[in-house]
Amino acid sequence: MAGGGRDEAAGTASGTPQRPMTMANTKTLTELAVASTAFKDGAPIPVQFTCDGADESPPLTWPDAPDNAASYALIVEDPDAPGGTFIHWVLYDLPATTHALPRGVPNDESLSSPAGAKQGKNSFKKIGYGGPCPPKGKPHHYHFILFALDKSLGLPPGASRDQVVDAMRGHELGRGEVVGTYARKS
């Protein structure tokens, strides 16, 4: 779907520069092994998970939560976007008992499965997952970053990436990521 507002060159959802993902705290973070059966780390994301296909979220898995984890948050971003980091998915308050997301998570504000999970707005100004849709040319890198937290964030549905990052500050127990690439033919 080229055009029609789907081009990542549009910039960020808030129109402000994105803050780095670094969370300054003194906790030792557990490294989470995030993976997808749809693509290997560093490999291309299949077209069905992009704006050129079905634009559905890819399946993701990760191991058990660190001790004292209460929830997870997931942020998917493209730091290669011409207008600055582009946010593709904001998902939070995933219960600590969750260790996978299926393919095609519905783009609903609140999810019934996993129960209690909420979705925020992406840079397309929509709730839920918005797949890779870079300008034609070189591949972009899509970082699926999972955070294990010592509390549920309790933010209302529709929160921005910055609101989620602010609420996570000082509550991060672990982090992991898987990176996929996507390029549109010129």
C-alpha cells in the first residue's frame, strides 16, 4: 500500500525526537531470548508481516520471566526511518505468565488473550501492530524489543511509546530483542 499515509518517512507519532531505549537503573537485567518462527534474527521479515502483505504481526516467543516479573511490554521500532525512529507496535501489561504471541494479534486496544494486555498507538497513528513499510530502497531494521517488568504499567489503552518508556523507568528486570529487516523494491 504505497502512499496513503503508510510511508515511514512521515516521522514519529508525537512529532518529537525519540529518546534512546536505555533505562538508567542499578538493577542487573536478565537477558531474554526473544525469537520468531517467521524470521531469524537479522534476516528479512516475510512479506505477509508487512504493508505489502497481510500486515499481520509475526509470532514471537521468549522463555520464562525473571524472578519477581509482573508483566511484559513490547516495543517494535525502525531506527532507519528517514524522519527519525518509527514506532510499529506498542504492547504492554502482558501478564508475566505469557511466553508467546501468536501470528496476527488483533489490533484491539485491550486484548482478551493474553488477558489484560493493552496496545498503544504506533507512528501510523493507529492502535496495534503496523508492519514494515519503508520507502523503496535499502533495507530497514525492525527491532522487536521485549521488556520484563516488576509491575504492570496500568496505563490506559492507546498510550504512546514515550508514555510506556516513562512508566517502565526503574521497573525493568530483563530485556531481549529480535531484529528483522525489510526492503521494498525500487
